[in-house]
Amino acid sequence: MDIVIAGGGPNGLMLACELSLAGVRPLVVERLPERSDQPKANGIVGQVVRLLRRRGLAEQEAPMPAFVFGAMPLHLAGLDDNPLHGIGIKQPELEELLERRALELGVEIRRGHELTGLAQDADGVTLEVAGPGGPYELRTRYLVGCDGAHSKVRKLSGIGFPGTHAADVVSRTAHVTIPGGVAGRIELEVPGAGTFALYTWHRTERGAYAILPAGPGVFTVAAMEWDSAPPGDDVPMTVAELRESLARVIGADLPLAEPAGPGPHLLRRLNGRNTRVADRYREGRVFVAGDAAHVHSAMGAPGLNLGLQDAANLAWKLAAEVRGWAPPGLLDTYDAERRPAAERVALHTQAQLALTAPGPEVTALRQVFGELLGDPPARRRIASLLAGSDVVYPMPAPPHPLVGRFLPDVPEQAGARPVLLGATGDLRVRHGRVDVVPCDRPEAVLVRPDGYVAWAGAPDETLEQALQTWFAESVA
């Protein structure tokens, strides 16, 4: 076995798809016997949306006209080169989409099989797995843990998970009906309680809340309550508990009720705030990705954007190693590129949480920050932060505005292979691992399979160096 992926959620399935496109079929082992239908994320926001479109997994849509940062409105309509893209797909639907694509590509997915132990040596990793028919062993060259925040892969391989935990806020979210509520396009009117803007977070002196439509007559209601004593983790969350918390946060009682029908309906409580990034993403032949590598607040919807890009970054590098053409040090670039990206997300989600906290100091900070957001360059800077388009990978290439950045407008014929774009004339690449795609560009651009630019400029000896560095290729 070349590669085993522990975890069959969106990140593990994305990794499996990307590996298959690169010519390596992994094995996915997933603890749950069936794909989860529990509502989690309601959409994807960020740079990875464009990669999903390139893979034929998402439709082309215009950039988002508005968003929020720290429960403050972020107006993006009319912004030049707005980088913030999003698609409204629920996580169970995304998992179904990715699983279907993985199976089409020939990936084997073993559900109801849980990783229980591992031991690695110089040549590979021996896994202990508990399956429906009993325990068994697997031998693989590489193991990737996409098994969530409580990752066994991370723990068993000795990868540290430093960070912070604060117990000063309780977040509750549920699907509910609001009897008597009349929803317009952007507002909800609740007799006796008031009018509430939809699709955005609102800060109060006790916390923050958001209301957004989740289906006919159903809403997703979220309340963040600061300085509140949470129930124990073993106490089930209820709609009544959310209603009481929301009343304390907004100072009005909304008549929340459980939706009719079988569901599944979202009902979740998070005690405290947890921000952690693995101290390394690789331990020998073991890697971690997604929530196994980083956890943070969901404010700004960064989780899937971050985890799916982990998968896209790692897949082609692992495939190169398995297929025998990886240049020296290629696998080490996964940690060097993706861990700083996670630390950046941890930073901005902590900043957003801080902006929702109560108190006059935070109110003053929000006023100043709101004035800054009146400037289009400031709004674009925040949009880039949320999208992840401000991420620039370190590249051993001559300086160029595109180098190290995600290139959004790669032609569709590029597929999932590395490509050399531009007015390249009769240029050929010797071994065929890089496709030459002529297009209307003033300069040539070398793009990796994950969409990031490895080199740009006029073809010369630095192009030869970049081809050797990333793909062990040369110009014919």
C-alpha cells in the first residue's frame, strides 16, 4: 500500500481525489460506518473555491458582495479585483460530492474501520486497524491523518498540538423555526421582539448572534455568550437552552421552536474557544492535515478553505514521492507552506473573536476599525485575509508579483497537472510531467498542480532551475 488516509471527511476525500488525479490511488479508512449527515459548515469561503471550480466540483459564481469580520459588516460590492469567493454548499453535500468523485477515480473507502495504533520505520508505517470483522494490520509507505481535532494519527505519531483555550464564551447554534416570524429578503420581523438583519453577525454587550435562512421556514440561529457558565459537556444541547442564551444576548425573547420532520437538524454547543496549530505537519512518513493539524474559531468560515488547501498542497507532492520523481526536500515544503497559513488563520479568527467581546474598550476599537473599513484598500486587505489570497509561499525563484501566489485564472485544459502557461512558442518540457499551455500572457508562468505559481518571467535559465526544483524536469 502506497498511501493510507485516516479520515473520510471532506479533507481526507479531497486528498484522495487529488492523489488519484496525480496517478496514485490511496486507501481511505474511516471510523464512522456511514457518511455523516449532521449539519456542520454551510458553505465554503476562500481561495479553494476557485480550485474546486477548476476540478469541476463547483460552479462559476461572482465574488461575494458582502461579508463580515468580527461581527462588523464588510462591504465588497464594486471592489476592484474582489478576491472573496464562496459557494453555498452544506458539508454533508460536499462530502457526498467528494466521495462520489473519489469512487469514480477508483479510490477504496473502508467505512467502519478505525485506526488504533501505528509504528513507523525507515521504509513505511505499520497500522493497527479495528474493522467490522475484527482487528488487522496494514502496511503503507505513507500515512496522512485527516481524522479531526482529536486526531489519533497526530497523537500516536507524537506531533505536538500547542495553543490556547479560554473558557470565557459559550457558542450555541441550532436549526429552528420562529413562529410568527416574517422573513424578507434581508430582514426577519418577529412581532413583539423586533426586526433582525439576516446573513450577518451582530454584537451586543453580552455577546453576538446571527440569524440566516436554512430552508423553507427554518433558520440557523447562533448565539455567542461571553462570561457565561456553560453546562457540562455531558448535558445535551436543546433549543430551549439556545432560546434562553439568545434572550440574554439580545435582550428580547425570540419564540424559537424545533423544526418538524426527521432532520437531521443542527444542534450544537461549544464551550470556550480553542486555537491550536500542530508544531509540525510531518513526523517521518506520517503527515497531518485539516482539523488534525489546526483548530480555531469558525468566524470567517475559514475551516474548509484551510483544510482542503492542505489536501491539494500535499497530494501532488506525495504522489511525486511515490512515483519516484520527487526532487529532494519536496515533502518538507508541505509543512513550510501550510503551517504558516494555518497560523495566519488562527491570528485572524482570534482577532475576530476579540472584536465581539463586551466592554467599552472593544466598542472603541470597533469604531476605529469601522472607520478604517471605509477605505476600499482596507476592505480588500481584509477580504484577502479571509480568502487566503494574501498567502505567499516561499519560492526559490526570482522575485515576481505572481510567484508564490495562487493563480485564479488557469485555463481549464490545465487539469490537475503542473503547467507552463504563456507565450512559450515551441518550448517543450523533456519528460512530460509539465504541460505547456499557450495562452494570452505577456510572460510565461509555471503553475503547480495546487494552483500556486512556482516561477514567472521570460524563459531563461531560471525557468530551467524552477522545473528542476519542483518537478525534476528540464527544457528540451
